[in-house]
Amino acid sequence: MASNEASAPKLFTHAEVSQHNDSKETWLIIHNDVYDVTNFLNEHPGGEEVLLEQAGKDATEQFEDVGHSTDARQMMEPYKIGEIVPEERTKASDDKSKYPSGGSAGHDDARYLCISNCHYF
Ligand code: HEM
């Protein structure tokens, strides 16, 4: 049905994304989503160089290493053009986008601290 087609994201392989790797067409993969940042190169507060270095590649690690703000994460939405095909998705990367605050070990630690505090007061 038509409504179904409109909501389905376009799917790309790593090979397809890697062909768009220069300043004329700059595509990036972040958390298994594909972004066309060609028109964002000039506007990126971190400069176009860093984006061009990652052009055509998975830039998830570099993106997260910088510790981008919530503003930055909202800013990237309009540049999303699709997603990586399910069979080529990075598991860790998928998990991180769904649970940005970290893994289960962190949660256990936090809960332990909370219990100790409650007891203390
Ligand atoms: C569409 C994707 C991206 C968007 C919308 C974006 C947006 C931003 C924004 C708004 C800032 C200002 C600081 C902040 O608000 O966090 C920033 C800084 C920066 N970004 Fe990005 N960014 C993107 C991708 C990337 C990637 C892939 C890299 C690394 C390869 C990168 C590297 C940096 C660096 C190095 C800074 C400067 C940090 C500083 O000076 O402290 N960005 N970016």
C-alpha cells in the first residue's frame, strides 16, 4: 500500500555508501543510519575536514568520541537518507543508539548506589 511505502526507509549496503566519499557527495553511516551531509559540510561546527575524512564510511565511533550534544543529534535528522541493510548492521552500534546511556553493568552499579544511599539516609 502507498502509506507503507512512504514510511519504509531506503536501505543501503556499505558498498553503496562507500561510493559517496568526496565533497561532491558526502555520505556517512552513524548508528546504522545513512546520512548525506554534503550540504552540511560548510555548517558543521567541527569543520568539514573531519566529515570528509569519514566520507563513505561508518563514522559512529568518531561521532560518539566527540560527545556530540543533543542539539547536534537533532540537527542530523534532516540529513538522514536511509539505513544500512539489516544483514550488514553493526550490533553494538544499534544497541548504542537505543540505549545511549550505556550497557547493563552501568545500570546495576547505579541501582546499587541508590540502595546504599537510601539506607544511609
Ligand atoms: C550529521 C552529522 C553531524 C552533525 C549534525 C554534527 C554536529 C555538530 C555540532 C552541532 C557540533 C558542535 C558541538 C555540539 O553541539 O556537540 C559539532 C562539533 C564537532 N563535531 Fe560534529 N556533527 C556531525 C558529525 C560528525 C562526525 C562524523 C565527526 C567526526 C568524524 C564530527 C566531529 C566533530 C568535532 C571534532 C567537533 C568539534 C568539537 C569541539 O570543538 O569541541 N562530527 N558537530
